Amino acid sequence: MANIAIQKADELPSDARRAVEQVLGRALEHDEEVSIMALSPHEAPTGEAREALARQLEDRISKTAERVRGVSTEEQEAAIDEAVNHVRSQQK
């Protein structure tokens, strides 16, 4: 069972759209996307474990940034759109 759902606002059933708008406290724009994630609660890491995780995250961000160096914003956006569309097509 999926823990993450992403759907275009215009594709939401009307009752779901109203529920999301009520939670957000505002109307959804027609071109917005709605993401819903269900996560199990857990304690946040502390101390050395937290510092190690922060270093790992910074390393991952740096490696990702290096991979897209020289790639235009438009190309990056197109790649993200392609990936999202692929995932959506697999969920149907």
C-alpha cells in the first residue's frame, strides 16, 4: 500500500478537494498539485546520531547538486516532470 499520493487539484474528487481546502484554509488553484503522506511517528534523533544524519544529508545534497551542475533550470524541471508523470502512470 502506498504511503504517498500526488494528484492534480483539478483531478481530485470534489469532496476530497473540499477537505484539502478546509485543512489548508484556502482554495486550491486549478494547476496546483496535492501531496499526501502517511508516516509512522518516531523519535527524532539527538546528539551524535543527529549530527551524523545531518552530515549524510549535506553529502547527499552536495552530490545531487554536482550532478546537475551545468544543467539548465528548464532541463531540471522537465526531468522532474517526466519522473512525476512516470510515477503517476504506474499508480493507475
